[in-house]
Amino acid sequence: MNKARRALVNNKGSGFPLAVAVTLCLVMVFAGVSEYLKLMIISQGVCDTLQNAVISTVSENYDDVYHGVREGYSGGYQPIDSDFEESVDYGNIYDKMDTSLGLNQSGEYHSKISSEGKTEFKIWDLDVEIQNAPFADGDKSGQRFKIDSSIILEVPVSFGGKLLPCMQIKVKNSAGYTPEF
């Protein structure tokens, strides 16, 4: 009887289940935070790459945006006979993003495939809107050559070894050209 009583009163090892539970909770929190950080890093990288591609396209339009014949205009126009005609280069934003991010195109999707063959993320539905500055004297505030763009980004989400619904967001940005002189 004494032996059984001592065994029930003995507290050695009673902290072990609590330590295991705290460790598992910390692992779950760390896994959730790391997945969130992965999503943030991928979305910020795609946003920055889209911004760079759009800025590159804006820069490619410099020759028409500030034509030397009519220095008072800041829109993309070219002289044709005695008048001016709108002249805008759209560039190839997808090509620039594919090169920069290492994407493969399959149909309408541009995907980043890992070395294990898993899709890290995919983008599609690029929308580019070029707003040419108005054909008028001087550079008016808020009326400049500008490109607004958006793209859909989808990133697979996993937690605890299970695949969850994908994160799908619309990444938007804008870039413009304003002449210095």
C-alpha cells in the first residue's frame, strides 16, 4: 500500500507532457508565421518585378514622350506632316517578368516551378493601361504619361503538410514619366 501511495504522490516527470504541448504549439506558430512570410516574400517579389517591367516600358517610351521638335509636350506623340500623332510603345512586360523571375509559360499562365516539379506560384491576366498625356501646351500637373498595370498572383498555401486553398491576389502598380525640363 505504501509503495502505491508513493507512486501516486511522486511528481517526477509531471512537467514532461506540458513541455511537449508547449513545444508543439511553438512549432505550429512558427510554421504559420513562416508560411505567412513566404507568401509576403513571393507577393512582394512579383510586385517589384512587375514595377521594374512597367518602369522599363515607360523608359522605352522616352523618345516619343519628350520629342525634341515640340518640347512643350510631355505625351507620346510623333510629328506627322504638319500635325502630331499619338505614338506609344507597349513593350513586352510578360517577357521581362518571365526572364527576371524564371517563369515558364503554359497557356495563359506563367508559372514558377521548383526543382521538385511543384508550382511555387503562377501569374496571369496582365492588364496594362497606358495613359498618354494630353496634347496641349506645357506640362500640366497630374496629366503625364503614365502606365497602370495589374496582374493576378496565385500562391499555393500549405500548413501541417496539407494543401490549403491558394492565396490569390491582384497585384497593382503604376509608373509615369514626367519631363525634367
